[in-house]
Amino acid sequence: MNNDMIPVFTGPELCALEAHEVVDLLRRREISSEELLDASMARIQTVEPAVNAMPTICFDRARTAAKALSNEQVDHPGWLGGLPLGIKDLDRVKGVRTTFGTLGLADHVPDFSDHFVERLEQRGGLVVGKTNTPEMGAGGNTFNAVFGATRNPWSTALNPGGSSGGAAASLATGETWLSQGSDHGGSLRTPAAYCGVVGLRTTPGRVPTTLVSGASAGHITDGVIGPMARSVRDCALFLDSLSGFEPRFPLSLPSPDTSFQDSVAKATPRVRIAFAPDLDGLCPVEPPIRNALALALERTEAEGATIIEDCPDLTGMEDTYRKLRALGFVASFSRLPEEVHRHFKPALRDNWAYARTLTIKDFADANIDRTRLFLAMQGFLENFDVLACPTVGCMPRNSDVEWIDEIEGESFDDYLGWMKFAFLATTTGLPAASVPVAVSSEGLPIGIQLIGPPRGEATVLAAARAVEMAVGGPFGPIDPVDPE
């Protein structure tokens, strides 16, 4: 990577450290959670006017939690011991305003926390704020009528991606060391690519969340919680913190015998990577992204990896994804009160209308095709560790553009079309990471997407670490860049 193109960082020294380094200092009692909270608060106050990444803060709650920290889980690989972190505003934190980015819930304060938030706090995570999201998480750009738009730290005129845009921007600027995201149509992968951080879409069931009848039932398999961080090692630490069996979540998976951090520590350059720069013609991609990814993989190959350009048959991927997503809308929104529905932006209303035109046969066909696509990927990945492709097909556009309607001459009729690279992992239920591998000539980060085998987060993280090392990553935090 061209380090000369990376913006400077002038924040507190503690904020520049990686999360695993800070946790090690906490473990050795060389720093305190109070010092970390002070550093985080100072950084938030400095950069929030420029990026609007974390519009709701709860430092009093975090300081109270810090005083009650227990060392009971100090030997757990996901122990955080007093590390501040952010939670996306689609997810509940007890006693903290949680708006879902919609006016109908602008004053909502939940009386319980989501399961994964409970787990993070049990393991010593300190929630310092809620990160911004588009309305109901629907959109590849982060803005809403409650809090306004989040800006890309690498250029505050640009889109940070969505729907975890606030999470990615808060990490990139050093507001927190870890920030939770969620992902359906690339909601943590796209912001990770646009903001120069690491994001991991997890296997359904890897991270438990709370099921609420009529509000989240449709997202049991497609919408997942995942870790976001500034490095692959930190992403592995965060996944160790988030994961583990939860009896209240029907698809919950147990933690692996080997921690995700150990899997990353054992990573070698000798990975087998299939490269599909446009998923065999299914997705348009701009030349700067295509070229940057090819160069990153050349460097990875020079370190000992095997890179082969190849792609399985993914016929019907987009249509299958759209139908499954529509089924999720039916389940998620059908019992929401009119007071919430009536505020929805036009794109959400259009999604809702489309969902109600589909038939039982449409949903049956989608599930049959999902199985075909899964089996194609599962068989393909028997010969590779991961499939590499762009995280997103274009560089970020201006922040005031709601959604991107054209890439390389291909036009899109709605806000989903430009995010097609994200559909594969979601439709097949496979883990996928976005890892920064380059900085463009315009000074913007570029990420590569690595899609792994079933329940293969450890494999994905190890491959991601191999790529990260080959290109000279990771990035550190930056000061927001005002292009004017």
C-alpha cells in the first residue's frame, strides 16, 4: 500500500493502538478503562462534527459499567476488560436511545439489550455510543431523517457506505477500537471497503441476536451481526467476544475449539485463492478497483499464495437474493404499527410493495435456487480457501447521492443493483470479509472481499491476514479529510 496517501492522525496515542494491544495493556493493568473512556470521549468530541458517525453517546452508562467490571472471564479469548466500543443503531442497548434511523422510533428507549450486547458487556466491553445507520438499515449510504448523514473520513464529501457507515467511520477516525456492524446486502462489508477498515459477515448463527416476534423473524438466516475493526487480528478478537452458543437463538453455533485469534496467529501466506474480478460477468467493476485487487493478489502470490482466476456457476444469484430479501421484509415489517410505517422513505415503501407482489411459488423457487448456489460454492471451495472478488464495484460517490444508479455503463433501477457483489455470501450463508488492500490515486481506500466455506470464519480470517500482511496493512486511524 502507498502509505504516503494515508491521512495523518492527530488524536490521543491510545486511540492509535490496535484493540488487541489495548486489551493486552488492560490485562497487564498498565492502563485503565477510565483512561480509555477519556481518550475515546476526547476523540469523539473532536471528529464528530466532521463525520457524524456516532450521534448517540452514553458515556455515563459506560463509566458506571466500568466500575462494575468483573475479572471472571479474564481467561476467555474474547475478554475485553474495559475496552470502549460502538453498537449500531439497529440494535438494542438497554436504557440507550435506539432509533433504527426512522422517525417513528426516534424516541425509542429499549428496556433490554440484544443478546450479543449482553455478551459483550459480560466480557468487559463498554458501550460508549450508537453508530449511525440508514432507515431500518436499508441502503448502501448512511443517512436518515433522525440524525442526518454520516461522512466518509477519507473525504467528507463522499459516501461512507451503508448500512454500517457510522460503525466504519467511527473506527477509521479512532473514536473506538471495535464497532459492531450488521450485514444483509453488504451492510458491513461495503462501509469497511469505503472507510479502510476490516468487516466480517458471519455465518448465520455465529453471533446470537434477539428475536422479537413480528420484528426480526425474517432475518434469522440472511441478516447477521458481525465484527468491524481496523485490523484482521482485532476482527478476530471481536468475533471471539461476540460468538458462542445462545439457547434463545434457534440457529446458534458453539464457539470453535480453536479461538479465532489463534487461527489468525497461525495464518501462513500459503493460501489458495480463487479470483473472480466480476463474478464471471455478473457484476460491473471500475478499473481502479479491478487493478488494485489484481495487484494485491500478485503481492500475496509473491509471498507464497496460489492465485487462480476462476468462478463457479452463479446463474440466478441476483434474482434469488432479491426474493429472499423480500420474504425478510414481509416477516420483519408486516406487524410494525402504522406510526412507524408512515415515515418510511420511498425506497423502503417500494421494497415493501415489491415484497407483497411475490407468490408462494416465488419464495419456493428462491429457496430451491439458494440450495443450488450453496452447493455450487461449497463444491468450488473444496479446492480453495476463499473466493476473492471486489467488495463493491465502484469507488464511493458524493454523500448526497442516495444510491448509485450506474457503474461502467450498467444502469440500475433501484438502490440494490450497485451492491451485487454482496449478494453471493448472503444468499449462500457463507462467511465473507472485506479487507483494505490499497489506496487509490485519489487517496481513497479499496477493499477486497474474501468468501469462505460453510462455517469457515477461521479460514476467512486466516486468508485475510495473509493478504493484509502481503500488502503492508493494516491502516491506522486517520483525521477526517475535508476536500475543500
